[in-house]
Amino acid sequence: MRKQQQQAPEPAKIWLFDESMLDRPSSSAVATYDVYKDVMHSTDAIRPGGAIPLLSRASLGLLAQYAAVGVVYGLLPRLDYPVYFNYLNFTGTQIASYNALLGICWTLKVFLGILTDCFPIFRYRRRSYMVLGWTITFVACLVMTLTPFPAPFLAPELNEMLHDDDRRQVRAGNFTSLNATLLALVHEEASHSATLWIFLSVVASLGYLIADVAADAMVVQYAHREPMAIRGRMQSVTFGVRFAASILPQAIFGFCLNGKVYGGTFDWSISPNVAYGVLLAPCLWAIAAAMFWVDEDAADRVALMSYMHQLWDLLKLRVVWQICAFRFFSNLFFGFDSTAAMPIMSKWAKVAPLVQSWYTILTSLLMSAAVFGCGKWGLQWDWRRTIAITTVAVVVIDATMVFGVTWNLFRDPYIYVGGLLSDTIPGGIRWIIAAYCAVEIADMGNEGVVNALVTSIVNMSDPFAVFLYKVIDSYFDKLDLQDDTTEVRWQVSATYIIAFAMKLLSLGFLVFLPSQKAAVQLLKRKGGASHRAAVLLVTGFAIALLFSLTTCIMALVPSTSCYRIAGGDGNPIVEGNVTICGTRATT
């Protein structure tokens, strides 16, 4: 008896569900509002408090964060082509550097997740970081709005009078066709005068990333309060709002930054300062919503060492490294594409820029509808079966469109774009279904880092996929589509056959994904733990992080930005023993 009393107590573990939870309610049942009200206070939630009504102030406060992210994230990176590439005449290397600087912030998600988990500001771990992040973004955008933007490389009147061939020559640095009067209308230093805006864009990106990481952790906390029957609805609504909000910046890009000075066809356009000014409103709205609407309990600072020990115990669980393996390798294979994708759209399908703008807007609209619909009707769908069906659907639709255009069965731009739009629905369903598992594996207190880890692993697979398919496609030399011959068509077809085969091979990793939420909890309970697997997970993440950072840094350096590992075409230009990867932009 005394030995039993002296024996160290077993660490407390909360096993959330038993095998009986595998009996899932039907999707039609949970789609009704009456059932939603009945299960709001069910006892099988991960944390107490009851599900948050979707139209409550707490929910709307969180949705405001994602609406703001959709607007800011949808606009800042997309300014590269109209503003920096055309308006300021950036080189290809400079554009790659701009995108790399904005992308490098996203490699910090895990560290920001630890920050929000462990170090509350004024005793709030999420709200305070939302306010801090959006304040940083607001200040950066305010400075970019009020500071006069540099003059364009080509003055509007010169841009109007030049023919396309002459404009290409001038933008490439050949001014022989210009007299002294016209030469005075060329702002040769335009590409070197935007340093302030690039720096502030990076600051703004870091700011909304801080807010986004805190909001993601808040979504996990709110989702933990949902019973199993409806858990995932909060995720669906927040991401649906984010995709819907991205329609605004896409409309600005397609219609308000489509003037001739931006390389478009419209006779009117807004200035870059106005574009940056548009971002001020969502920042202010998100700050106010975080301060007054987001519902969060005050928390004390967490001891970092204790937190890291608990996180390490979580990483050792089979359910964690198994789901991380699925997310990385599935996204890696599904992310395979062909370098002929853009030439097919522009040269064979002849999709005009305005049509591309409408395509982008409709894609976001359909993506939002797919995510919303999945949150209403698909919460009880079998994850494996759904991902398998939607993956095959995407491949079938894309293959029909690509091979139809390649072999000249049809080359109507509206048929091509309309066909590609139809794969957005299965693609959106596949995306949100794969994201549901992050909520299930997080524990109380580490929501920020666990969600950041899973999403970062997905994001870090993208550079690997791009690098691999560019290496494969480098063995085909006719992908610029300058000629429309049988040989060129076969080469394009071969690259797409490889890409589609890789997408189908991604289904092989479904064995790592549990079939539903209850299965995740069962695996978390009985799947066991492995120290070696945790070491491999952390090592793999470190390698992927290093690879992502390397690609970003290489894109910043002119002599390395052309390499495929940095997203280039792998064809460096050497002049005077100096490697030059970027050339002057042409239109």
C-alpha cells in the first residue's frame, strides 16, 4: 500500500473520444440549423464553453481578421506585375527578389506560433498579437499611401506614342529610337527608386502574418469548443471569408491597375498610392474587431521549457508525424505542374489579360463557395474517399482542357478558362478537407505552434514541387510554344502526363490520413509514440525550412536567381564573366 502511495503518478492525459465516437451523424443532419443548436452544448467537445454561434460578436471578430488577411495578402504580392514589372520596369531578378522578400516572412510561422502561445501581451495570447500585427501593417501601408510614389519608367504620353516594338526596345535599355525630347520622358532610375515601398511591403507582410498566426490559433481554440458533429464549421467559415475577401484586391488588380501605364489596355487607372490606401480600411477594421469582439480568456505567461517539453511529447505521437507526413508528401506530388502552363494560356488558348482577371475573380468566388459548402454539408464525409474523388476530378478536368488545347481540338479562350474554372470546386473541397485534421491534433495551450507547423509543412512542399517539375521539364526544349508542330505538342503532352501522374500518385499517401475526426482521436489515444519519429519530423522540418530560406535568398541574388532551385528557368546569361539572370522587362 505504501509503495503504491509513493509511486509517481502517471502524467495526466485527456483522451477525448472512445471508439463509440466512430459512429458519425449523417452530413444531412448536421447541415440544419436546428441540429446545430442542439449540438452546440454537446459534451464531446475538446474544451468547455460550447460552440460559438457563427453570427456572434466573437465569431464576427475572428472573421474580420480573415477578411483583412484576404484583402492584404491578395493585393501586396500581386502588385509585382502591374506596378513593379511594368510601371517601374523592374528586371526579372528584381521581381524575383520582391516576391522572395514577401515570401520569406512565411517561413517564420512556427516561431510566431510559439511566441503567441508562450508570451501573452497584457495577458492576452491572441487578441494582443492581432492588434499588434495589424497596427504594424496599418502604419506601413499608411506611409506607402502618403509618400508620393515614384514616376513611371515611361511617362504616360511617351507610353502612348510608342509602338509595341519600340516600347520593348526602350524598356530593354535601347534608347536609339528616341530623340532628346522623348528621352527626357524616360525615368531611367525608376527601378531603383522604390526601395522604401519594398521595405515597407515586407514590414506590412510581417505584420499581417503575426495577426494571421494569432487568428489561426484562435480558430483552433474556437473549433475545440465545437462538438464533433459540427467541428470544422468554424474553419470552413473563416477560410471561406478569406477567399471571398480576396475578390476585392483581384478586382482592383484586374480593373483599376489595368491602365496602359501598367501594361494593360484601359485608358484610366488608379495610382499605386491609392492601391496601398485601399489596405488601410481592412487593417483598421481588423484592429477594432480584435479589441472589442474577439472573445479570449486572459492567460498568464507560460514557462518556455515546460512548454517545449509538452510540445516534444506531442510531436512524438504517431498521429502528429503521420499527419505531417501526409500533408507534406501529398501536397508535394499534387503540386506538380508543367512549365508550359502559362504559354498554353497566352499563346494557344489566347486568353486575354481581362479574361484572366475575370478567371482569377471567379476562381476565388468558387473556392469560397466550395469551402462554405463543405462546412455545411461535408463535415462528416470520409476524408480519404473525398480527397481521392476530388483529386481524380481535378486531373480529369485539367487533362481534358490541356490536351484539348494542345492538340487543337478547341482553342477558344472562354471554353478553356471555363473548363479550368470547373476544377475549382473539387480543388477547394480537397483543400479544406485536408486542413481539418490540424484542429484534432493540437492540445490546449499549443494551438498556435501546432497549426503553424502543419500549415508550414504544406507551404514548404511547394518550393520542392516547383524545383522538381522544372528540373524534369528542362529535358524538353520546345516548351516556349513558339512553333505549333507535332513535336512541340508531344513534348507539352509529355510534361503534363508526368504532372498528372504525380498528382494521382499523391493518393498513395492517403494511408497516412485517418478517415475522420474520431479516427484521429482514436489514433491519438492508441497510436503510440516514437522518439525517433519525432527526431525525423523535426529534422525534416528543419531541412524544408532551410530549403525554403535558400530559395528565397538565391532569388535575391542576381547571379543565382535564374537557377531552378530559386524558381528561375535554369538558363543563366553570362556577360563579361558575370552571371546575369534577369533581363529587362518586355511587354
